[in-house]
Amino acid sequence: MDDEEVLTAYHEAGHATVGFALGGIVESIQLGGEHPIVGVSQFGECRIAWNAISQASDSQLQRELATVLAGPAAEIVYLGETLELVAMKPWKQDLDTAWSLAGSIVSSESEKRKMLNQTICQLQHIIARDRYWPAVAGLADELLAHEFLEQEAIEEILSFWINRY
């Protein structure tokens, strides 16, 4: 198991944990896989379905924004670092998605940048808390052991850790 695989497991577990905590249904997470663009490999994937809330509502967009940025935030916490938006180049796909979501909530580039920086900083603090970090770590460990987890196993792991506190 290499460092990149461990970071990817924490990244995907971060998406899943925050998505779950915000009411999403985490359908599956996996290490590796193929991007929808044919022939492009990816490090991992987390599939989340959202309950019936208008996709265009600010509340839903903010839940999705937090979930998208939770992957990078979990990696940052795992590494023991504090990073802002400018240091997020390794997570280009997440950053592009987050930028698009923020653009649906606020209009100017400076407002989007501020929103993304605030969200990533808040997520680092939230994920590092006793209630969430064991859930992220437990899920990452299971993902490293099995490389693919389905909804039932994910819910069992996250419910166990998050509901302990």
C-alpha cells in the first residue's frame, strides 16, 4: 500500500463522511476506477445521492459544495497541514466542481474564492473533531482493505462512529 493510495482512501472517506452527515445517501466509494472520459483513470470515486431538496436551492448547493471540498479537507487533516484554496492544485476536479457550485450561489470571483476558502477551512476544523475523524479514519481503513464499499457497509461504519458522540 503506497502513500498515494492511503491519501486517496482518506480523500474519498472525507467526501462520504461529510455527505452522510449532511443527509446524503452514500451509494458507494472505491479506490481507482475509470473517469467518464474514456481511457482516463482516476484515483477514487464517491457516489452520493441527495434526498428530495431542490437541486437549485442555496441549501442544497452548500451541502454539495461542502461534500466536494471534504475530500481535500480530509487529506489536509490526515497530513496535519493547513492549506487554503491556492494550494489545492492536486484536487483540480474537486476544485472545478466546487467553483461551479459556488458560482451558482454567489456571482463575483472574489466572493467565490472567499466562499471556497471559508468552506475548506471550516471543513478542516469539523473533520478533525472527535465525532468525525474516527469515522473518516474507520471508513478509510475499510476502503483500503476492500477497495470498494457499498451503501450498507458505509452506513454501518459511519453510523457507528458518528453516533458514538
